[in-house]
Amino acid sequence: MYKERCSVKTKGNIPKEKIFDCMDAINHVKAPAPVRIGDIVIENVCGTGVDVVATKNVSL
């Protein structure tokens, strides 16, 4: 079930030339609820070696 948007952050720095690709990838992810703070939403986003993690809880 997809209830609402969840805020996210990267666990590290994204190379400047990959920022728009990463934003596009993030905008297309649909993580099923429940999502907890710290859950990995995208592993190795766009081949950068950096994970994207949730910064908000989203319940069912």
C-alpha cells in the first residue's frame, strides 16, 4: 500500500554530475508502507555507491 511521500536523504555525498539522475531515480521509487526512519529506500543509487534512506516514518 502506498500512502504518502516519505522524506529521504543520502548516506553520503553524490557526485555533482549524478545529482539529476539520482533525483529522477528517487522520484520514481514507490516504497510500500510501513517505512521506518533509517530504512534503505534505494541501494547504490545510480551506481554511486551511496544509499538513500528514509527520514520519516510512514505507517499503513
